[in-house]
Amino acid sequence: MTQAAEMQDPETERNAARRRWMGILARASGAEIAGRLAAAPALPAHRRLRGPETGLVMARGRQGGDGAPFNLGEVTVTRCSVCLEDGRIGHAYVAGRDARQAELAAVLDAALQDPARQPALLAAVVEPLATFQAARAAKDAARAAATRVQFFTMATMR
């Protein structure tokens, strides 16, 4: 299947959208998500299937991006799985120990899978968080760019 055909596949598009909102929710703190939920429609009732549970995962790296893999170290991760009244299931894995963030992200994951709820939740929660994260990344990049050192190589004159 060609890449153009893959992008037209509805399942592929849904998975890409879900990866995007889960990435945004994983990078937001529990307080940021809760703050955005104040302006959003009420979340549906849910029951916990798993967690929130905190544990460790091994982060692996590669020298130069393509070298032999090596164990970089352990990262604390909190996971949660929930089920909504309508049977939709949401999962979340977030770095750190914020159980509230993991549960809110899992509930939002399940609710965002509902086509009726998705537009309102994207507009009220996900897009504002994405805008905030992009602004924060630009600010950090500008601060780092101010400390950039340029090294020039000069040919010696004979």
C-alpha cells in the first residue's frame, strides 16, 4: 500500500489523531488538564480497569541514533486504564508519578474516541494544551539559542 493510500485509510487517520492527542495529554501536567476541563463539557462516568499504577520502564538509547542499543536508565511511569459507561476504553502512560494526570488522560482518551464528544473536547482541552506546549517549546528554544556558540575555522595564512 502506498503512503498516500495509507493516509486515506480511516483507521490510520484515527490512529494518527489518537497518537497526537495522547502525546499532548502525556506532556501536560494533571493541573493543566484539570484547568482546561473546567471550560469543557463534563466528562462521562467511568470505572477503573487498571491503576493508576506507578512503576519503572527501561529507557534505551543508541549512540549516534543508529548505533548498538544500550540501557540508558530507568524512567518512572504511571499508567491507567478506564472504561466509560458506553464501553469505550481509554489508556494512558505518563512519565512521572502523577496519578491524577494518568487517570484524566485515560478518561479523555476514551471520551475523545466518541465522535459526538470529540470536537468539543479537542477545542476545549487538547488544542489549548497543544498551543501552550508549542509556545513553551518556542520560548525554551529561544532561550537556548541565545547561548549558542558559533565556532569558525580559519585557514592559516602563509
